[in-house]
Amino acid sequence: MGGILKVFDMLVWFPENISTFGQELDNLFAIIYWVSVIIFFLTFGVMAYFLVKYRYRPGRKGYNYHGNNIVELTWTILPTILFAWIGLYSDDVWARTKYSSKVPQADVEILCLGRQFGWTFLYPGADGKFGRNAFTDRTARNLMSTTNIFGMDSTSADGMDDFVTENQFRVPVNSNVVIRGSSIDVLHSFFLPHARVKQDVIPGTWMAIWFNLFKTGDYELACAELCGSGHYSMRAEYKVVSLAEYDKWLDTKNAEVIGARQPQPTPTATADTATVASH
Ligand SMILES: [Cu+2]
């Protein structure tokens, strides 16, 4: 039976689920989908039946009908019960995935800013702690600019090793990832189809987004809010990697950050930059 239902199910169009709570959300989606399908055929079936039964026939007289309290109460109370049930039934998984009070202890915490049109991420670096920035300190919001969109305070010791990635991020597999998302211009929506995560990000506030992914691979982040002319291009890629690989990547990034803070030797033209310069 489940096999036959699956043929008509919208769920076969979903990308593969890689999130710990994804199956529960998919089940909820399927239940609401099938409730809607049944009600659709019931109501339109009754309508089609009446259309045929009471169609125009020469000589048949219409008559005024002033309603029926029992019928009207029935079609008011039944949907009320149904919607209340859906609300109560889905509250458990909704609370666990969406309530900011239920966000689990983070193994990895990342800041994310949406902008027209792209995504920027901030990692806390080797110490695992963010420095002073627009998330950790509201007063640092006035440091935000197009070149420093997280409002990072360059004098903050904890922030010395924080690093930024552009339109890509990495997370370890089987870990609680908490992303604090915001926007610097308009509403965007942080949508990870494989992870069954979708959350609007709003300028001026930070939304807690969390997930735990059980399958390594390359996946996609898309903006799911029509946010302007470049909306179609507002995507990022993310990798889910093993913990060892993630640590290695962090080490590389940390070395880059430390390298960038050392006094730089006078730049010499390499083959690459020479090619660019000649164009
Ligand atoms: Cu957008």
C-alpha cells in the first residue's frame, strides 16, 4: 500500500534526506498532503455530483433555500477539529526543530549573513569563540560596512582567528550545527533542501537555525525568498565532511588566518597575477 501511495506522493520529488529530523518532517508533509488530497476529492466530488444532479432541465423549477444549521455547523466544526489536530500533532517536531528555546548545544556554531545576492559565513576560528562582532555585541552593529559585514572589531582578542567564507561553508557529519543567520539588506530565506531546513533571515535580528546531518557529500544552499533581480543566483555550496576532514580544513583555515596576520613580504609578480594584469 505504501508503495502505491508513494507513486502519487509529492515526496518522490524531494531531494534525498540527510538530516536527523528530516524523516519526521517528511512524514508530516505526507500526512498533510494526503489529508488535503482526500478533502479535495470529497469536496469536488460532491460539487460535481450536485452539478449533474441539479443541472438545468426544461420545466424544472428552482426554489429558495435558506440554509441548514446542522450542515453549516458540521462543515465549520469538522475543519476546526482537523486544523487543531494538525497543529497539535505537528507541534512536537516543530518545537524541536524551530523553537529557539530548544536549540541543542552546538558542536559547531557559524554566523551567516545573506545579502543581495550571496551568502557570507563567519567561523569562530581556532579558539572556538567569536570575537566582538554584530552578533556577540549589538553595539558592534555600527562597525558593519560593505567590507566588514559582520561588524568585526579588529581589536578584539577572541576575534583575531575568526575567518570568513564566501558562498560556501563546511560542517562535520553527525554534529549539532547551529547557524545564527541574519541579513544586511532585505528578507532572504536560508534553505537547505537536503537537510529539510528553511528559515527566513531578517535584517536587524539573528535567527537560530540548527541541524544535524548524517551523510557526507556536497549539497546546496538556496535563497527561498524572492529578494530581488539576482535572486536566482543567490546560492551557496556546502560540504558535509567527516570530523577528521573538518578538523584538517579548520587547521588550514587557521594557518591562513595566522599567515595573513604575519608581516607580508613585498609581493612579487607570479605567473598568475602577471596574466591577470596584462588583460
Ligand atoms: Cu535572497
